[in-house]
Amino acid sequence: MVKKAQGGKTLDPDYMIKLLNFVTTTARKRREEDRKSALEQRREFYKSEQWDEYKSIVSDQFMKEDQMCQVIMREALEFLTDTDEQEFQTTMGMLA
């Protein structure tokens, strides 16, 4: 059940934090193998002082993590019929 903040125009902040935690945790689980491989590569780049490659792989991993979070959030919003993306964005803006 979706919990709304008082007034019903945004999601309850505690609920939102739990939702974001779920999204982040699920994204990490789905990308676990890719993250392990990238971590090994990143360590090698760091040890060998290949800074351009190191920066590239770190940036790439942040981007992939963000993309996976967006996918999972879209999937979650399909099941959370008592809310929509607009309400989610408004709550995010308020919490930020």
C-alpha cells in the first residue's frame, strides 16, 4: 500500500526512503556480476596508474547503476497504482 504525506500530494517521506532503498538494493543485486568484474578492472587500473581508464570505468558504473535504478523504479511504479511518476518526482524534489 502506498503511503501518502499529509495532504496526499506527495509520498510519505519514510515510505519514499524505503522505496528508494528497495530500488537501490535491487539494482545492486541485478548488477552484481557486472559490478564484481568492474571492481576487479578498476583495481587493476588503479594499481597500474591508468587514470583515464580508471575514471572511465568509475563513470560507466555510476551510469549503469543509475540506469538500472530507473528501470526498477519504472517496474515498481507499474505495481504502485496509487501513485505516478509525477508524484514520485515531486516527492524527490521535496526531499532533495
